[in-house]
Amino acid sequence: MELTIFKDIILNVILIIFPILLYLLLSIYKDDISINYNNLLLNVALLTSLYLCLRFGNVEEDNKILLFCNIPIVISYTKNKHLLSIFLSLINIFYLYSITETILITTTIKYFSYYILYICAKKKNLSSDGFILSTAVLQAFFLSFEYFFLETNSNINHIAFLLVLVFIYYFTAFLILYIFRIIDKVQNLNVTIKVLEKDKKTKDALFKLTHEIKNPLAVCKGYMEMINLDKREKSEKYLSIMKDEIDRSLNIMTDFLQFNKIKINKKKMCLNTLIEDVCNSLLIVAKTNKVKINYKENNDIIFISGDYERLKQVLINLMKNSIEAKKSNNSIIKISESKEKDYVIIIVEDNGTGMDEYTLNHLKEMFYTTKENGTGLGVALSNEIIEAHNGTLDYDSILNEGTKVTIRLPIS
């Protein structure tokens, strides 16, 4: 008989720990979970633990097994979820009533005592370990009462069994709490690592920004020293170069400040109209550079939810890159759009100089550029805009053959 009870105890411990472990694993690997969603997951895990224990834990065969159904309640108290603890306590009380068909005053008093103990522990700043130990002692008292006052055939073996039962209860509750502490440490470590990585990226970005701005300023300083008011023609030429360098510095600063501050104002918009607008805007630039823009218009009118101006900024940047990457006067830029289930696909393809594998791997990094006067922010900024639309920006390129850029955006 006792062997069967211990089997039931092991089963209940597994049923209680399993949902909680799933929650803890999810909280580790899913580091972007909000606080409210994390609390909801913990509530579901504790409710599931109690349900599994009551449903599959053979509680009806031996009410002593109900002791382990108190563990989710105790864990709830240690996590300051007193409302959930009260709710779980009521579930246990009504469950016992449903299988015994009698009002269990001792059980009700026991769960009320848990709540009183929680209030006292909070006022006295009692640790979680102390609270669990206190509940174990309280549980031992009520078990002893049920055995020695309500049952007439109690003996010394029952005392030993009660001690073992309470010890397993305390050990299981403490083990779960210990796992929670380990997970908290891991989560704090992950947060610290993220902060350090963010600081490193910020320092690297500021270093690169300083380097990029230093170059135009050095050029301006050099030309300022060369200016001779007696030689007006040359001086005006120097001023023109200095103006270009200052504009370049301002562009770098503007693009840099936009990072991590991308605000998307989504509205219903026509994708066909957007692409036509971009092609018309770049028509003169393309003709000047002897590049042909071939827009293969889709027969279907495609509507999406997006920020018109931001997406226009992305497409202009991509097409300007294609124009600048021309390798002959017969260069062609093809642009098209199509539907694919719940997404739209925009493709910008050219037959220009293309890129090698190293360039492709670093293309989306801030300040990385192969252009002589490039800022290295255009592609990175475009990628951030597309990601803010929950889309993807992918490059496929072969050196000296051309580049294909694929934008994938959700329709809604």
C-alpha cells in the first residue's frame, strides 16, 4: 500500500514540476517576452500544475496526496501572487468537497492559515525559504490533526510516514523555488550581456561616426588653408568642394540620428502608385547616368498597410545604389512587385558591378561602404525601416554580373 502511495507521490511531483519547467525554459529562450505576458505564462503554468495533479494524480484514492497540490499555491505566494493563490486554494477546497461531499472545515482553515502566514511573512520580510519551511510545518500540523484526531487506528508507522511525506513536500517546493532563482540569475545575466553588447555597439558606432565626420572636416580645413582671396576662381572652386564635404557630414549626422528612432505611420496605400512615384522621381537621374529603368507593372492593384514616405525612402536608396553601380551605358534596372499569400514581394534588380561575398556579409552594417563618398548608412537604415514594417530585405549578388534586392512585406 505504502509503495503505491510513494509511486503516486512521484507521479504528482512530476505533474507539478513539468509545466513550471516548461515556463522557465520559455522565459529563458524567449528573451523578448513582456512582463505582463511573462506573468500570464506563470499563472497558466501554476494552474496547469494544479490541474494535472488533481486530474491524473490519484488524489481520490488517497487524500494525503492532495498535500502536493498545495505546492503551486505556495509557489504563487512566494511570487507575490496572492490572488492566484486564493483562487488555487478555492479549487482545492471545492475539489475535496466534490469527492467527499462534506464541508471540510479543517481544509478551509488550513488554506486560510496559508494566507495569514503570507501576510505575516510579508510584514516581517521573511525569505521565501522561511515561508516554505513555515508552510511545511503548518502542513505537518494539519496532517497530524487529521491522522491522530480524526483517525482512531494511528500508530508510530503513521508518524514516520507523515514525516517523510512532509519532507518530500518541503524538498519539492524548495527545489522549484531554487530553479526559479537559477532562472532569475540567468535572465539577469542575459540582460547584462545585452546591455554590454548595446554599449559596445554604441561605442563602435560613435567611433565610426567620429571617423566619418573627421575626414570631411580635414578636407575642409585643408582647402581653407589653400584659399587665396587674390585668386578668386580657384577659391570659389575650393568653396564648392568644402560645401559638398559639409553636406556630406550633415547627411551622415542626419542618418545616424535616425537610427533606433524609426517611427512608422502605417496607412492603407497602393504599392503600384508608390513604385511609379519612385521611378518618376529617379527618371532624370537615370537618364543622366545613361541607365534604363524597366518597371514591370503588375496587372493587379496591390494595397498594403505601410508608411508611404519611409518605403519611398527605401526604394529610392536601393535604385540610386543600382544607378551608381552601373558598369556600362547599357545598364538596366528592373523593378517589379507581386503577391505571395499574405505578403508582397518587391524586386529591384540590376546588371551592374555586383558585390563579392565579403561585401554582402557586411552590407547592412552601419558605416560600411564601398563607395568613395558613401556614408555607409543607407542600406542599414533601409533595412531598419523594412524590419519596422515586419518585413525582410535580402541581397543576392554576383561580382561583375549584378545585384538582386528582394523586399518582403506583409500586406496588413
